[in-house]
Amino acid sequence: MIDVVALGELLIDFTCISTDADGYPTMAAHPGGAPANFLAALSRFGASTALLGKVGTDAFGKMLTNTLHKAGISTEGLLEDHDYFTTLAFVTLDETGNREFSFSRKPGADTQLCFEELKLNLIDEAKVFHFGTLSLTDEPARTATQKAVAYAKSKGKLITYDPNLRKPLWKDLDCAKEQLIWGLSQADVVKISDEEVEFLFGLGVQDGAEYILEHFGVKLVFVTCGPDGCYFKNAVTSGHVPGLAGLNVIDTTGAGDIFGGSAVWKLLQLETAPEMLSEEQLRDVVSFACTSAGLSTTRSGGISSICDYQEIMTRMKEIYR
């Protein structure tokens, strides 16, 4: 039995660590991709996971496959494509210090995933099916994602979703909105950022969470707010958990994915349906996820920054005692 199977991109994140006198960056390479980061957090805490995706046969593709092996994520559903390179993402800082994303993906191997190539037995064996939107930007991966979600729903799987908007990857933002909203209409549990709520609906955090629950059939929503923590809401309760204070933040790449994976791992420990979880239960889930994600920002990379369970629990005892 697999706890969680995810579909989507596996890529290399190149993160700026310094710039020379002319502004050119020195970059460090880290394994990444939102679904992979998400699964890596689950695997770190003992969950059984698998990734459905595609990489190239280039050196980066082989390194990423090896990284999944080391992280305890099944690669049975990971394909290699001789015709397309593994996607590369470049994270640089603009003049105000904000992150900017550039992608080498024209197309990348992850966009060439076809439904007919998917190992559906992995979905059959899973409790949870997870997806994001980077697999919705291009065909044939968009159709593969849509059909995989429909298949998982037909099998009664819990569907979790992270919009994970990356504007440079979309041909136009109207299409991005259309696909992000489609994803909301499919999901049981949603992890969405405050910026994505603003982009989609022009609403604040609490109003956005309420709107999502009322209009899309979502059972539980987490709205992450960066260093300000997370607002949660389901049919019976809502609340906010603050982020960790006093962190020496080095790299925020993958923190939202790690939050999502950590939250879903906690949900798997509960026997209550997501829409019926109490405030106490959800505060415990979100406190753990916020701590896990916050600590990850003090280290570089996505997969490589995930903390051990005991380190997270020790920090939580210091904060919430």
C-alpha cells in the first residue's frame, strides 16, 4: 500500500548564492520540483510515496532519479525520455531582493508525460493522489494530469492540490487562472498561498479560504502566508497559526511544498475526515507543518532542506510548551 502518489515535475533548481561585479550569479544546483519536495517531506517522516513523472536521459535526469531513491520515493512511475532534456529552474534576485524564476523548459521532459505512460497501479495502491499546476501548463502533460485526477477520483482517493503558480511558465495568465481554478474544482484538500488567492480572486486570506470552500467543493484549505504562518478552514472551524520567529532564513525554495507534505503526513495519522477535523486537530497539523517548513528555510534547497521528525518536535516543544 502506498500512502501518497504525486504526479508532476522533477527538476533542478539553480539558486543564486552570490553575484559578481557585473551582476552575474554564481549558482548552486539542488534537486527540486514541487511534487518531489512534497513527497520527500512525507517520506522523511515514514510515509510510503511514489512519483509519476518524466525526466531526460541527461546527467541531471540520472542524478534526480538517484535522489528520489535516496529519499525513499518510489521511481517505478518515473520515466526517462531520450528526446527532451530535464527541466532546469533558475532562481535569481531582482534589484529589490525579491525572487525571480527563469526556466529552461522549451519543452522540458516533464511536459511530455502522456496518460498512456502512467503506471495506474500506483494510483490504485495509494490512499492519496497529489498534483500541482506545472503539469498543466503544456500538452501532453496537461491531459495526462486531468485524466489521472479523474482516474484517482473514480477510485475514491483523497485528492490534494497545490496551485504553485509560476507565472513565467504560462503563455498567458488567463490560461493560468483557468487551469488553477480547474484544479480547485477537483481537490479535497488544498494548500494555496496568500499571493495565489489574491491572483485568482482578489481576496484576502480569510475571505479567500471561505470562497474556496463555498464554490469548489474543497473540504479543507490551508492558506500559507510566508513568514506569517498559515490560516486554515474547513466546514466546522478555522484559525491561524503564526510562523516561526527569529529564523536565519537562507533559502525559501520548496518551503511551501514541505509545508504541504508535512501537513498531509499529519492528516494521514488522523482517522477523521478533513471536513470534520476540529480546531485542536488542525492546529496540531498546521503547527507541525509551519515548523517543518520554517526550519527548512534555514538550509539550502528543497529536498535537501527537510528536517528530521525529532528536530521538528523538539522545536515545537520550545515554541508551544
